[in-house]
Amino acid sequence: MTITFIGHGYVGLVTAAVFADLGNTVYCVGRNPEKINNLKKGLTPFFEPGLEELVKKNLEQKRLIFTLDYQEAIPEADVVFICVGTPSLPSGEADLSAVFKASEEIAKNLKGYTVVACKSTVPVGTNRRVAKILEKGKKKDVKFDIASCPEFLKEGTALHDTQNPDRIVAGADSVKALDVLEELHKPINSIFLRTTIETAEMIKYGANTLLAAKISFANSMSFLCDIVGADIEQVMEGIGLDNRIGKQFLAAGVGYGGSCFPKDVKALVAMTKRYKTPGMLFEAVEEVNQIAHEHFFQKVKKYFHNDLKGKKITLWGLAFKPDTDDMRDAPSLPIIKSLLNEGAKVVAYDPKAVENAKKSLGEKYAIEYTPDAYSACAGTDALLIVTEWNEFKQADLEKVKKQLKKPVIFDGRNIYEAKKVKELGFEYYGTGK
Ligand code: UGA
């Protein structure tokens, strides 16, 4: 088939590369000339394991075409996927302007029957608004169907998730559109769930909010564990071993971040406000997450007798999770801001996210960055672990101890065994332990 992706973020680019690799002819349309030029050379605009290799391979085999031109990419397509960003507006609602702009461009260039499927995370009702834009902007005799095809990939494991999804959800009125989408997904061995458009839109928000709720539940339990002397990891293991609950997404830490959970929970809350339904459960998920960042910071502050002035603090990890350079809504950001606001100095190391961290923090929150994990500990008062990169798990803690002014670790991701670290002579503060 010939498929077009509008957008080259995590969803658009990863899915485009995977479908090209399955033998389809794939166009990927962007609006930024510099990014499209780089993509034509096989250079991806963000770090995702294995992605650059897959893009290069499919560019060489001429199955993957990057372009700025809708006129080149839309007319031949059997399916057009909208994969543009839907960031939060100040009200918490999703900003749909990029979705509607893309729809106008698609409308102008439709030729022959096309399925227009939205992969962007959009509130209920959005796809029907897309249909209206297409209807209004297209040539008179051109036929199309719309579908909602939410994406469930995770950053850091995006290729694997796309090639091996737990399920594919497709919502549409038209059986023909669903048949086209099922045919396209045939080489991917998974469950193909046919729904209505509204149901598919709700599945995406529900899935992300329930996953975020599991994390906020674990974090709420960890606040208590910190005080009563229970061990959060064993507590959640004991809970998660119940098959009805499951073991995943129960790791307590410094709170969830990224480009999805924070914005999608906010958008679901905004939907409950719009339709005046009780949204307190979803609001609590968001509130606990803010408290999780703050709880970690307060633990550090308390250790220094509420006086962080002049203290030098090392942060290991800046990205919102390992194996990505993404800093959007990363928990490291509020933690760094709180430390700086209290007069501390921050020295940070992250294997991939430093450039994006500089942009996110701006000049107002300037911190020092080091090229490796050990030099970030030179002469500092404490080590804070904020992102659980693998290289921290096997770090030489004897070396770390020699570098630090005082051997104290605040482990926001519970990557170390308390007993072992204490035996090495560290003061150790885990999360919920
Ligand atoms: C999330 C969902 O997991 C994907 O299914 C979804 O497709 C995606 O959002 C999206 O809507 O596009 P992602 O944000 O890439 O994926 O990353 P996750 O692995 O879900 O992690 C999100 C945050 O939760 C991270 O900050 C992570 O550290 C945190 N987390 C995760 C925890 O604090 N505890 C856990 O047990 C799991």
C-alpha cells in the first residue's frame, strides 16, 4: 500500500519507518525544512534506540520518502495518518490546531478513495470535526472515510512496541475503512479491535490515565511506606502478583513525566469539566504526581535541616525516563527548579538529554553539566538519582564515594539495594523504603 504520515514525532516517524520496513511505500510529511532535510539524510530529530538505522535502511531502499509537500504525499495514498502533536493548552484541554491545519492540507490534496486515520491523541468528537474539514475542503467527487487509530507505543521501546503491539484499535463508521486498516496491519501479529470512532478516542485517554493512576497509586503508597517502615518495592510486588492487578507500572518514584501522561490526564479532566461529569479520580492522579516531585525534593531539603543555601547537589538523570532524550514534563525540571530556588547549586549528568535540558531550563535555571557521571559528583554534598538509566545501576560506587564531599544518595527510582549501598559506607535514602 501507499501510506502517508503527517508529522515526524515519535508516533509519525516510528510508525512510518515500521510500515516502510514491511514493504509499503511511505511518505512522511513535515513543516520544518531543516528537520526534513536531515531526515532525508537519515538523521532523526530525537533519540530513539534503533530508529536511525531503520530510517536509513528504508531510505536506501526508497520505500521511505520525506517531504514538505502535501501535494506530493497525499494524492497517491491509500491511507493518510495524522500524527501531529496535541499539547496542553493553559486550560488543560488539548490544543487541536495542528490536527485541524493538517486536515485542511489533506482535504485540498485528496484524490480518489482515501482512509484518513488520526493517530494523534484527541478528545472525543475531534475526528468528526476532522471529517467536516475534509468534506468542506475536498474536490466534489472525491470519496474518503475517517478513522480513529490511537497509538500505544512508549518512548525508548517505540520500535518494539510498534512491531509487537498488545492490540490495534481502529474506530470508524465505515466497514470499508476498517477493512483497509486491518489489511494494512496484517503483517503485525496482534488483536485488531474494531470500535466506533468515539470509543477509540476514549480508549486512548482511558489507557493512559489508568496507567498514570497505577503510578500515582504506587507513589501514594510510597509516601506512607517512607513513614511506617514498609518497603514499597515488596509491597507493590505483593500487590502486582495478583493477575487481576498485574506487575507493570507500579514502580514508585519521583512521579511520571513525558509528553503523554501529564497532558492526557489533564485533557481527560478537562473533558469531565466540559461534560460536567465527576472527574475527581482523574484529578487525584494528577495531584499525586505533583506531590511525588515535591515529596522527593522535601526529603533532600529536610536532610540539610531545611537549608540548601550554598549546597552543591548532583543529579543523575534528566530525561523523563531512560533511553530517550525527551525532557517534556520531566520530573527533573521541578526538582531542579526547587533546588535552585532554595539557593543550591546543581551539577547534572544525563547520557542523552543535556541539550534538551538546556533548552527546557533556559537561562533562568542554568545548571552545570558534566560529560560523565563521576565528574558530576566531584566535591558535591549529595547524589540524587532522578532517571534510572542502566549505566547508573552498575556504577562504581567506590569511585562515587571518593568524589562526593559526603557519601549520601537519594535514590528517586530505587535502583540500588539499600543494604549493599549502606555497607559501602553511604547514607542511603530510597523512595518508600
Ligand atoms: C506512554 C504510554 O505508556 C504509551 O502506551 C502511550 O502510547 C504513550 O504514553 C503516548 O500516549 O504516546 P511514554 O510516555 O513514552 O508512554 O512512557 P512510559 O514508559 O509510559 O513512562 C511515562 C512516565 O511514567 C515516565 O516518567 C516513567 O518514569 C513513569 N513511570 C512508569 C513510573 O514512574 N513508574 C512506572 O512504574 C512506570
